[in-house]
Amino acid sequence: MFDERVALKIRLEQLADSEFKIIREFNREREVIFQRLKELDAAGNGEMPKEMMAVMPITSLPDKKKRGRRSENLDELRNTAISVLKAQNTPIRGVELQRQIEENTGKKIANMTTFMVALERENQRVRKLGRGLYIYDYEG
């Protein structure tokens, strides 16, 4: 039975996922800006204003504390998922990915969506393109 508690838990997961994606985009933009500033400094006289020197050490946000429990079974499933995604050059459906992971490991994945959300948080290169399509992003 679907109740308010389950709905709230699902919404919390959605918020965490959205927050993670936004932080990742900010970090990418920050890296692009720092790279461009380095290029300008190399082309210029090499002096940096005091304000810029104060900003330079901030390159990323502190790591969030890991949630949930870790297990060897989960590590094996995640490593297998990443290797299957790396082997694919095109997006792969979640159902097909689940089938390949379960065949390779001999273990069942109870909830593929939750599994992939956690994998996306752990490995920034794993991306969901939408409606159950996943890909390993070599550029990200």
C-alpha cells in the first residue's frame, strides 16, 4: 500500500538527486572558469589580484558523509554495472542493464531505480538520460 511515508521518502531521494546534479553542474562551470583564468594568467603578466588569490583554493565542495551501509555484494554489483556501461557505446535500457548485471554476478537487484540512483551519486560518470536509459559519460 502506497502511503504518505513512502511518498515522502521517494521525494527525499528525488531532492537529493536533484541537489547532486546541480552541485555537479556548478563544479563543472567552476572548473571551466578556473581553466580560463589560468589561460588568461599565462597569457598576461602573471600577477593575480588579492581577491583572485583568495578564491583559488576553493575547487570543490567538501565530500558528503556516505549514507547507507556498504557491502561487498553491492560493490560487486556496482562494479559490474560500471563495466557493462563502459562496454556500451550507446545508451542502454535499465531492464537490459539489470539483466546483464544479474547474469554476470548471479545476484538479484531488488530495485533497479534505487540501485542506479545510488550508483549515479557514487560515480559521476554514470548518467541517466531519461526514461530508463543509462550511459557511461567519458567526458563528464
